Amino acid sequence: MRTQPLKFAYAISITLCGAFLSLTCAAQEPVAQTIDIGHARLVTHSWGEASSREVILALPGSGGDVTRYRFLGPLFAATGYRFVAINQRGIMGSTGSLEALTLHDLAADVIAVADALNLKQFHMMGWVFGNRTSRMLATDYPKRIASVTLIAAGGLVRAMTEPGELGRLLGEPDLKMYLARRTLFSPATHDAVVREYVQGLNYWPGAVAAQRQANDKTPLEEWAAGGTGVLLMVMGEDDLTAPIENGHLMQAEHGERLTLVTVPGAGHAIGLEKPVSTANAIIPFLRRHSY
């Protein structure tokens, strides 16, 4: 395993206000680590002390990389958690076969990372596509999971965007701002936030195709419930790609084991639009389910 500090051209600020956070002082930079799990080598970015008692493992969305967590990671580290975001196979330096994968395979990759980090138990977090792998993980390895947090989680309700709109983000530069706001961001989000996103946009087509195939090859009923343990869903009120109705359906089906939080003025990119609100929604849940 290799570790090294990273430098990013962003600055957020963090102040602790009891159990909650606000953006007011300089952010901690992540540490990159390449973890060899045998059949793959996965790059992670982590925030927080290696000695932290509780650890969050986090997955980004389809074809996305760990920089999606660049605001959330420091916020959780500031409250005492070690936050480890994982690039899945084929993304930003992570390697491994992309052929014939299922969500079971992607979940097993996360468990292999946990084993390499000597984690007997941990909190799991999945954003967008990462929520599907997280739910699969909780189903396949229930004793390892203290809690599952799903951010902008779809899968049950059809998107309210037009087919192909999200994919066009990569191929139509003149429409990037329009398409990003339409598919990922709330109308309330400042243009500067959307512009920063589209200017730094990176996707890995091979990984996108492999993840799509993994999803298609894994029946919905095998992963949708997210095991039998506690779940938190944090959904943007203005999310057209994963409409809030996904959360209402999950809550109706799973009752008290699932907590649903809606964040106003946020869309599918909720962790970039409203990082403090997102973290403040999650931290009390994690503390209730400490391990």
C-alpha cells in the first residue's frame, strides 16, 4: 500500500458547533493510498486520523471518482471519523478486470479494502451508483456493517430527466452548464458551483460500462433492501435524476429501520451543493449507530 498527501485547488472551512458544522476555517487535505486487494489495486483518498475509532468507507457515483467527496470528507474528519473514499475499478488509477462484473463483485472489493485496513466493522456510504454497491454490501456482509448511508439514491423510480441527458454532459461542451444544472444541480445552486463541477468533470467510460453491466446482471431484489440493518437516505429536494419518491417508497417498505432526510435547495450533486447540510443530516445518524 502506498500513501501520499494530495493538494487540491479548493478551500472549504470547518468549525465545530456542538455536533454540527459550518464552513469557516481551512479544510484538511486528503491522503492518497493505493490498496492491493490481489485481483485489483484500488486508489483511496482519506481524511481524518488513522487512529480514529470509527471509519466510514464511501463510494462515489457511476464513473465518478473520489474527488466528489472533497467537501464531505473533511467535514466528517472534523467530527472524529476517518473517512475513506474508494475509486472503484478502472477509475483514476484503480485497476482490475472490468469484464462480467456483478454488484456482488464490487461489494467484495470494498470488503477487501476493509480487510486491508483491518476493519472488523465500519459505516458504509454510497452516493448515486455507489448506493447500489453499498446496499449489495450490506446484504452480502451484514455483520461487517454498522450503518448504511445512501445519498441521492435511485433505482426504484424512473428519472425525471430526458433519456441520454446525463451522458451528453461529456460530448456537448456548449451545453455543459445547462445539462449539469438540469440533471445534477438544483435551480437554487449558484452558477459558480456548477461551473467548477463541469470544468473539472472526469469520467472513465470503461468503468461506467462495467458498472452498468454489473447493475444489469444483478437482480434488483438482491440488493434494493440494503440488507436488514439500519439505513439513512439523504435526498435532494430538487433531484430529477433520483427523485425523492425513491426515498418515500423505501420508507414505506422498510419502516423504522430507514430514516429519510430531504435537503432543500439540493439536487443529485447534493454533497457538492450542500455539503454542510448533508453532513449535518448524517452525523447524528452515525452517532446513534456507533460501533
